[in-house]
Amino acid sequence: MLLRNRSPGIEPFPAQITKGFEHLGPSWINVLGWLQINRIEHVLVGAAARAIRGEAGVSGPISIVPAPYGRNLDRLARALFSAQARLRVEGAGQSGRADPQPVKLTAEKLVAGQRWTLRCGVYDLDVEGRPAGAPRYQELLYEASRFEPALELKVEVASPEDIEHYDHMRRTGIAPEITITRKAQVEHS
């Protein structure tokens, strides 16, 4: 493979953190910068999205919902391959447990409803699929806000309601359901 066709791996993103975002971990900034360098269109959900929106003390992987069109998913698949993405398994690489083999993702695999929990070196990245009941990318983008957590690093962050929706799905495996019941009024005669 020619080097010019290779996507860059995840490296420290040399950026000046914007005032108000000092609480963001450097690993989040590195992954977000890597996504931007690879021109991967996405909406951020999960712990990093909560932190960017001002919630303190959160931790976890970068979680994204990628734009579902072919070129974007191809770029994401190539970037993940270059970053040597592996399925993330808790405890792997510790206590003599072997790291899983690299996973070869394609645009077809990424567009399916599956959630991919990945590790790229020391960086964790979740690629959210499109399971039943989840908002579509276009719906997320419409409600999202653009933030600049570091100089020249722009990120689309899902609305608080959509972030909570994905957090609920991550915890329970099902989409949240709102049930409205009306209590019948009893008339006294």
C-alpha cells in the first residue's frame, strides 16, 4: 500500500485547549483530532460529549455516530485499520490475557446496527451503530451543537437528550420508551 493512501494513526494532537475545556482529557483531544484529520463526519455522544457540554468528572471512551454515507464509512474503516483497531475486551493485555486480534472493519459492517467497542493502541473509541429506536444521524446532527474544545478542532456534539438516549441504550441494550397514561376522571353524581 502506498504511504500517501494511508490514513494517519492516532497521535498526540498539538492543539491549544480552548478556555473552559481544560477538564477534557488529552486522549479525548487526540482521538477527536484524529477523526478530524481523517475527515470523518460524526456526531459525538457518550462521556466526552457530556464533558464538552460541561459535565465534570465523567470518563469513558469517545463515542461517535458516523455519517452513514459510503465515502465517510470507507474513510472511517481505513482510519481504524491504520490505527490498528482491536475489539476492546475488559482485562485484555493484563494478567497474561492476550489482546484480541485486529478487527477488519468495512463500510458495510459499520453501517449495520452493531455497536463497535474498539481500542486503537491506548485510545478507546466506540462507533455506535444504528439499532432500532436510535435517532438517525441526520436527526442527531440537526439537534447537535458545534463546539471548539481546542484551537482548530471543531466537534458536533449531540443534544443532552440524545446523549442520554445513547447512554440508556448502552446501559440497557434497548431504546428508551416513554409511556403516557391518562387517568380516567371519575365523575361523582
